[in-house]
Amino acid sequence: MAVSALKPKANYHARSISLPSRAHPLVPQFDKQLCRSQASKAASSSSSISHKLTGLIDLHDCVENLLLLPFTQQTLAQYRHEQWVDELLDGSLRLLDICGMAKDTLLQTREGAHELQSSMRRRRGCENGISSEIEKYLTCRKKVKKAIHKALRSLKGMKNVRRFSALNKDTETLSMVTMLREVETMTLTVLEALLYSIAGAAAQSKRSGWSLVSKLMQHKHIACDEAEANLSELEKVDDALFTILVNKNKSVSVVHVDNVHDKVSKLESSIQDLEEGIEFLSRRLIKTRVSLLNILSH
């Protein structure tokens, strides 16, 4: 009988997913990437999300290498009719659906930001007519947020009812399935964080009390750099645009408008980085699903 590529040696130390430390080379590589992803800070900035996406891509590269192992292919083919295999297939499809949703919302947001930036560039020196363009952008953002919150509620519901079936298998099979399940769970977590970042969820509670906040800012000139640092680029732009709308009946300085223009420009660049990351992840997800289907069809 062929020796499993994941079979442990006599002595080893337990790792994060109970895999042997001297097993196949991809095992420590996978553990390292998984620990990095789990240890990354829960920030909402696009740079933080991009970093998480890069870590996910590395994890999915490990998954692809795992699916190339003869042991993995033989195990999946042998148990193709069992529930845990169906769960892996369902999970891969669910990840593709959420990834597609993220791609669509990023595209809509980038297009809205680009249109706003173009309008602001055309109207430089004529700031009085910019309110309608801002309102148009914020209306687009409102639609995107509504779609995202709907998706997040659905995602939350899936996470609440999502349960992995118990396995009574050998150590090698348990290790292999655990790796696949860990990647699915981590991918769901990062995609959820991305959607929250696009929606600007951290600033959601501010909107109902925006007029009060604006009054406080006018009277006390509150400037909280630490709080702003915790906001995503989208939230920073939203806050700056709301400030202009709140003061639309007053004189809005050219410097303020130019500052907003710079924020929108940075936002567009950040969204492009996120789109690139989500596109790479999408390709990995498709490749993984195709590999699973090919293995199970033989």
C-alpha cells in the first residue's frame, strides 16, 4: 500500500491544526500562512484588507498543492458520496458567490468614485454646484451598502447554521479535511471583513447623528486623528462629503474641496488594489473547485 504524503513520523510536536511538524513540506507552509492570517489585525483599511487577501491567496496555493497529492485524490475519490465531501463542494460554491458579490460592489464603488472625481475636477473653482454630484455619489453608495448589508445578513445566517459533520477517519484524512475546512473558514472571514469595509459599517452609527456631530465640530473643532486612522478609505470620503453637504448653504473653501478630491483619488487607487486582490482570489477559488470536481469525477 502506498505511504501517505501526510503520514506523520514517530515523534513530532503538535501544530495549530494537529498536523505533524515533519510531514509533507506544504504542512508547515500551510500552518505558517494560516497563523499569519489569524494573527493579522482586524482593521478596516484597504491596505489591511489587501494584506489579508494576499495571505488568503497563499493559503489557496497550499490547497491546490494539497489537491495534487495522490493521497488527497485517492481519499476524496474513495469517500465521494459522504457528507463531508458534499460540504467541501457546497463551501467552494458559497465562497465563489460571495467573492462575486464583492467584485460587483467594488466595481460599482470604483465607477462612482471615478465619476465623482471627474465631476469635481471639471467644477474646480465653481464649488457651489458640486452638491448635486456629491448627492449622486452618495445615492450610489447607499444602494451598494443596501446590497452589502443584505449579503452580510445572508452570510451571518449561513455561518450560524453552518456545521461541519463529524469525521471518524484516520489521522491523515482528518488532517487533510481540517486543512480544507480551515481555509474555507478563513476565506469567509476575510470576505466578510472586505464587505464591511466597502459598506463603511464602522461609520454607520454616525449617520443618524451627523448634524449633532457637525455642530460639535463647528464649535469645538474636534480633530481625532486616531479615530480617522481606524476608518476605511470609503468612510473617510463619506465623512468628508457629508461635511460639504451639511455646509452646502455656506461657503465651502476651495482647500476643503481639493482635500476631498485628493481623498477620492486615493480611494480610487485603493479600490483598484482590492479589485486586483479579489480577482486573484477568485481565480484560486475557481481553480480549487475545478480540481475538486475533476477528482470526484474520476
